[in-house]
Amino acid sequence: MEIGPLSRHRAKLALGARITIAAVATLGIGHLLGTPMILWAVLTAVILTQMSVGRSVKATIDYSFGTLGGAIYAGLVSNFVPGANELALLGLLGLAIAPLALLSALSPRFSVAPATGVIVVLAPTITHVTAFHSAYDRVLEVALGGAVALVVSHLVFPARARLLALVAAADMLEVMAKALPLLFSAFARPRDPETIRDLQRGVGDAFARLDKMEQEARHERIAFLNAENDLAPLLRALLRMRHDLVMIGRAAVIPLPETLRPRLEAPLATIAEAAAAHLLDGGAALTAARAPAASAPLEAAFDAYAQEIGALRAEGALRSLPVERVEHIFALGFALEQWRGDLDELDRRIAERAR
């Protein structure tokens, strides 16, 4: 399935529609079931209806763990520790919240546990029910809101985390393609090291977004027993691409020696231009579910650079350079060869997505 620019904007509108439908549906079902504190069920449905089905699954699992743990502990504490007056209630609240707050700090999965503990402890002062009933009602409210959120996320304009992950992968390839010309120009003209680091951070941020989407796709696949291939091989290929650009960026901090610059500047610029075009085609291939086209210009650019280095060595042009500059040239050559192999690996992984 092709994912165009319109789909990315449509996803936000679909999320708004899902949240609205989840809230209204929870309110209606809650009234039919006679849920005591319907407010919490509606809030739960709103919170757990996320951008993708996978993210909703993960949020529901984490929210359920936190709610169940907080309700059980706070319910037990409230049942055995009296809170007959305001001073006793302060002590009871502190005793109930402190361990839950520590637990939420240790594990994000239990981040909702302290809030659940507060509701379980203080709700009886408003509704005049026992601590057990307060905890029981809280679990039922979350179960209702979570169930509605999952059903709505799966049935109403469902946004698959796997497709969003492919969009994120294409975005990462686009970020790398835009960074290449500026990065490779540093071999000919000195660049501020911070500028190069900004380019690296942009690629790193794009990969972080992709990695988050892949985790959501994994939850989605497990929750619905989906037989689709996972995205881990594609992520590993993209991670290697990121590492390759880090190596090239480190080499780009030092411009090429002036004696070699006229011979190597043009081949490096050609590599950057051809690789940028190939990465953009790879991103389009991902979202269109097709195999990427082979890039003859990119292969020719890599070969031309290797031949130029071979000619310089044959002419003895490297002998007059300091040892550290010669090491710099060979380190760049190694990084380019590694990158060339990883580009081929990336093409294979994108082709697997098409199959």
C-alpha cells in the first residue's frame, strides 16, 4: 500500500475522530452498565486511544498494570489502616502513595499507579463506599475505558503502526539525503564541527522516532497475532547507515589536503549527489511497497573515487603527506567502502518489504 503525504495529515484527523468516538462510546456503555464513576472510564478511553493500534495496545497494557498494582496496594492499605479523621487520612495517603511513587519512578509501566492510589484512598470520602469497592470500581472503569479504546483503535480509521514505521523509515532516509551534500562539502571547505554534529543529531533523532514506531508495531503484531514480518532487519540496516554517516562525519571534520583536493573533490561530490538520490528513491520504494531501483550512477561514483585514489597512490602523491593525513585518507576510504556495502544491504531489506 502506498503512503502519500495526504495520509500523514489524514492520520491526525483520524486520531481526533477515534478519541471522540471512544469517549462517546464509553459514556454510553458506562451508563448502560451502571458504572459508578463513569468520568474515570471516559478519561481512560481518551488517554488510551493513541495514534496507532500498536501504541494503543502498549498504552493499555502499561495503564492496566499500573492501575491494577495501585488499586490492590492502596485498597489493602486503606482496608487495614484507619482514616477516621483528617490527620489519619493524611498518614493513610502518604503510606499508600509513597511506595507507588517509588515504583513508578523505577518502572514507567507503573506511572499511573500513584494516581490510582490517590483515587482509591480519597474516593470513599466522596462516594462513601468502602476501600475495597473503591479499588474494584477503579479497575472496572479502566477495563471499560481500555477495552473501548482498543476496539475503537482497531475498527475506526485504524492507523497501523507498521505503516507509520515505514513512513518514519522513509523520513529518516530523506533526512540523510538532505544531509549528504553539506556533509561531503566539508572535505573541500572547512565546516564548523558543530554544523556536522547537528547533521548527525538530525539523523539520530529520525532513527529514534523510527525505533519507537517499530516497538509499537511489535506490540501490534503480538496483540493481534499478526504474521507479518517484523521490521528489525530494516532497522538494523538503517542503524548501520547512521553509523556509516558518523564515521564519514568524523572524517569530514578535517578537509582534504590541498594537494589532493582538486582530484578528490569532484568524485566525493558525485558520490554525495548520487547517494542522496538513491536514498530518496529507497524511501519512495518503502512507502510504495516496491523494490528500489539499482543506482548505476552511485556505483560508478564509488568506482571513480577508488580509481582516483589508486592513481594517486601509483603516482606517489601520498608519500609527501604527513602520516596522520595519509591515515585520514585511508580512514575515509574504509568508511566509504563500508557505506557502499551497507547501502546494498539496505536495498535488500527494502526489497524484502516489497515481497
